[in-house]
Amino acid sequence: MQELDIAGQGSIRVTRKSNNVVILEKDLATEQMVLAMGPQHPSTHGVLKLECLTDGEVITEAVPYLGYLHRCFEKCCENVDYPAIVPYTDRLDYLAGMNSEFAYAIAVEKLLDVEIPRRVEFIRVIVAELNRIASHLVAIGTYGIDLGAFTPFLFCFRDREHILGLLEWASGARMLYNYIWVGGLAYDVPSDFNKRVKEFVDYFRPQTVELYKLLTENEIFVKRTKGIGIMPADVAINYGWSGPMLRGSGVDWDLRRNDPYSVYPELDFKVPLPDGKVSDIGDCLSRHLVRALEMEESLKIIEQCIDKMPSSEGFNPRSAVPKRVRPKAGEVYARAENPRGELGFYIQSDGKSTKPLRCKARSSCFVNLSAMKDLSKGQLIPDLVAIIGSIDIVLGEVDR
Amino acid sequence: MTLAALPQFSIPLLMGNSLNVWSEALVGFSPMGLPLGMVILAAIPLVFIALYSLTYGVYGERKISAFMQDRLGPMEVGKWGILQTIADILKLLQKEDIVPTSADKFLFVIGPGVLFVGSFLAYAVLPFSSAFIGASLNVGLFFAIGIVAIEVVGILAAGWGSNNKWSLYGAVRSVAQIVSYEIPAGIALLCGAMMAGTLDMQKITMLQSGSYGFAHFYLFHSPIAWLPFLIYFIASLAEVNRAPFDIPEAESELVAGYFTEYSGMKFAVIFLAEYGSMFMVSAIISIVFLGGWNSPLPNIGSFALNEWTNGPVWGAFWIIMKGFFFIFVQMWLRWTLPRLRVDQLMYLCWKVLTPFAFVSFVLTAIWEIYVP
């Protein structure tokens, strides 16, 4: 047993056991405690580590540590052909693979300047919106778990299963689709796909109401989320927030409407915003509400797409897919409204190679998470969990 | 005992009050001055409850939650997964018993034991039927309330001994919660004791018997009796750390609270204690407010339903059914409601439940004094 002074924390009594030092007790500084939340923690939604400085249950500071899931996405992209990057984009936001592929496809198509068949665009929008619903279902369900409500989670997953089934039917995979290709699609949708999607829409409408009653209107749920983690609109904009997070702060901003891509300008949908009646604008409940209401809008979009979609006669989903993608020298930034916010791809081409010179993904989760330090100051540990849940991070996209 | 003697023995066993004879004979059984019969008699409810907790409590929870969540629940082990819990226990028994290097070994090991003892000691005073009570103390209710507090020591030992920050948070939360909620719970039970005029659990139950069945229960004794009943039910949820008051083991916040570091059989013991406590508070609320082992069925004219459905064996049936009902409600709440925050929990206890408990206490006292 000996006295040590480690990192200026005062005198610490330790005992040595083989190689590891066992700290028995130190000068009991009772004011603050460093609490490492994660990377293995049930409610950090993956391998996020938050180092919290806590005073009792109150958090004085929470710093996110990232990189546990870093897979060198951008470096990989520089070494593979343009179409081969598509499967990598699936693995960014693995809960919304279609949306990531969509954003990437838009970026490369912008660089190539190709014309996409109309039917392809509609199918892309349908699968992307289906995937948005699936992603929001996971967000809402896991948010329930974070706050102790287990049952809504399973209800959400039950409904999500139908979407995954539909997407599997179309693409052959449940989560990592590789379906939206540069210039087209891997396959046309199966012949009965539209009918089944319509069936799903009819089935899902009442389920959202049930979910609303079970979770969103629950007194305890409201108590746990209302007024927690308030982010004012101007700070949110300064942080670069996007998607439901930004709309939760009351900023009317949706890329599908404000910077339209694909066939979104032809579609009629609303951008849900918190009205401040149920929730305080900018709090966790607002973000949750935005997600819950967005699912309904996505259903509307899907219905319209099915009605407007050109028939499959003489349709080849790969008709516009280039044999060899070799764009002219230049750079492009294209962005799409993902379930978690703006996913942008910045691609630079040197004009000679079939591989991008540089491919950067602008991840919404990463940007949203950067506000963690501001949001968590002075909150309780349960509130920190509520805040992380409301940010709805996917570590695959944060770390890339 | 020969085989031929069996029928003679089993027939009186089923006939009501001869159970008493049987149990008294067993109490007298003390070879070499050791009161073995007493020990066996006290152990029987424990064995029953342990069996219940293991198989039906855990299995029931899984099946009920599955039913509520559109799932099947355990289906593989045995028909409808009936043997799932046994398989789980066997698995837990085989697991390595890990004690973290930096843990305080004494506290770490003793924690689950204290917890277990604390939750099961109260069974001694629960009357399971008119002929069956482990220890008929004249302060039974007081004992039952008091002995539960031992659990706090176990939780604190487990949480502190684990030398894990999450465990410590869980333990501190748990202790704060249990100690706080004992006040409204205790006052609510006092209302029941006031209506009965005794703390003896067996006497409290007997006072609620009568030919009108449920109408004699203390829940219908006075117009305000539902208030202490409700208060005790809510407070008991908090006392046994059930949702929406499960913040000591809030799995999404504190990983698993005070038993984060536990594995294997120690974990199983903590689990068992938790399910034991669930049945205990359910039994207490049934005894004090819902007539314990009394049949709720009233006599209707010449149909003496109440008499037909009363008796020692029926009594055990009724109290266990009532207990199961409250356990079902606990599970129902758990799988429906989110979790309260720690400060909201304290608010509910000190600013809502405790004042209302006092109000119901005073009103019950007035009712007892002025209404004949």
C-alpha cells in the first residue's frame, strides 16, 4: 500500500496487485465526479462515449467522445469507383440506407449531368419516404425506451418490420440495400409493390394514432420531455442543425421544399413544426413531435407518388446508368433531407479517374451532436438520456 | 408411513381445520431439543413463494409483457415455454460467479443475501389462510413494514460494494426512494390498522370476514378507505422499485442500477428478492384492504356462496389470487408507463402522497371515532 498523487487529484491510497493498480480511496472530494457514460451504455444509441462531470445527479459538463465506429468512409471512397461507393453510403446511416444512397446518387448525377427516367425518381422517393418512416419509428421507439416505456418500442418495431419487408421485396436486403444506383435503380419494383405499399399506408395510419396515445400523450412522457434540453432557434442555426432537430426549434426549414430535388416540387406535403401548445418550442418533446408528425406527411408523399408514377411499360431501371462513371473535372455539393437532417455529399473529380478525388459526407448526426455540451449543462442524468434520445443519433453516421 | 395409511392422512388434510392439527403436530416435532418442526413450518411458505417467484412470477411477467407487446414471449422450453424460468435458473447457476477486483468483497457478497432476507422475512407474518401463518405476531403489520427496510441495507451494500459509479447512483437513488415512500405507505397502512384496531395480520383478516363477502372488506369500510388503499398501492410500487418508479435500476440511465456488477446466482438472488417483494406488497395490500384470505363472494339468499368458498384451503386460494391480481396490475403498469425522473418521484412522495396520507389518516380517525 502506498500514497500516490495521480494527476493532481490529491493523495490517493493504492494497493498494487500484480500489474494493475487498485485505488482504495482518495481524498473524498465530494463535489464532482467524472462519469464515463458509454461507449457501452444502453442509451447512448451505439458506441458514443459521454464524459460527464457530475455534481450529484446534476451534470456540469458532458463532452462527447467519438470515433469508436470510424471506418474511414472518405478514404475508402477515394479508392473505389463511383458506383461502388453506394454500398458504403448504406452503412453511414444504417437506419435510413435508402436516403443516404439517394443523396449520394443525386450528387454524382449532378456531377455527371445525366437525365433520370421519371419512374426512377418516383420509386426513389417512395423507398426513401418508406425508409424515413422506418427510421422515425426507430427514433420514437428507442426514445420511449430511454424514458422507460418499453412497449411503444416493440409496437414501432412491429410496424417497421412491414416496411423492411417491402424494401426487402424491392431490393433484396433489409437494411443495407444498394438499391439506388447512380443514374437509376438496381431493379424495378415488383409488379404488386404499389398495391402492397398502399395496403401498408392504410394499415399504418391508425397505428400512428395508437402510438400517439400511448407515448406522446402520456402524462409521464410529457413530464419527462417538456422543457428539457431547450435549444433556441438562433443557436440551433449557428450550430448548423438540420432536419427534425432544427424544426423542433421552430425553424421552418426542409430541404425537400427549400432546396427541392428529385420530384419533391410536384408533391404536396406540409413541414410539421411545433406550435408551442403541447411543448415548449425547442425542447425534447418538440423534436419528438416533429418526428411523429412527419411520418404522416411521408405517408401522404407515398400515396401521391403511387398515383403519379408512370407505368412500368418499357421501363428499364438501368437505362440511364452509365457504363463507366468518369465525370468531368469539377466539384459538386448535393444534399438531401434525411430522417436525421441534411446529408450532403461533396465530391471532387479530377476528370481522369473513375474514382473520386475527394468524397466528403456532411453528416447531420455529427453536427446535431456537437451541441451536446450546450444542451447538457446543468441537466440531470435522466434528462441527459432524454436529450441524447431526442437528438436521435446513429453512430454510423457520426463516426463514418 | 405405510401406503395403506395414506388415504386416512390425506382426507383430513383437505378438510379445512384439520390443517391446524397437522401444523400444531409439526410444531411439536423437536428432536433433541431442536425446534425442527417450527423451521419446517416457517420454510413451507418460503418454498412455495420461491417456487412461485421463480416460475410463475418471471414467466408471468414475460408472458404478460409479450401479450401486451404483440409478441409470443418464451415458447421454446417446454409447452408454451413453461420451463423457461427453470432453464434460466440452471443457466445462471452454471455461470461464473464474478466478483470485480476493485469491489469491496464483503459488502458485494453480503448485499444480495441481505436483500433476499429482507424481502422474504415479511412472509413470516403473512396469513395465507385461517390455519396457516408463519408467525402470528401481535405486531405483524408493523413487523412487515419494518422488516422491508432491511432491503435498503442490502441495496446500499450491493451498490457501494460494487465500486461502480452506476451502482452507487442506483443505490443512493434506491435508498432515498424506499425511505421516502415508507412514510406514505406506513401511514396508509395505519389507516387500515385503525379500522381494525389491531396490528395482528390474522386478526385484521378475520375482522373482514362476514356473510356479505367483499362488503366487509376494509376498502368498503368507510367512504375514504379507497384513499389509503390507492396511496399504499402507489407507494408500494415505489418500495419494490417497479415502474414507473423503477429509477434505482433504470436500465436506460444507470445500466442496471445497484446490481450492474452482479452476475450468475447473485443476480438471480437479487431478482428473486425483487419478485418476492412484489408478491409481499401485493399480499399486504390484499390483507389490509381486501380481506386477505376471505372469500369476496357474498351469500345470496339460500346460496351460501360465502360459506362454500371459505376455509383454510380456499383461503390460500383467495389470498394468492388477490396477490396475483396486484402483481398483474404492477406488470401492466410497468409495460405501459414511462419512468418518472428522480426529482418528480420525490415530489410525488413528499408533496402529493404524504399530505394525502395524513388527510386520509385524520379522516379515518374521525370516521372510526364518530361513526359507530
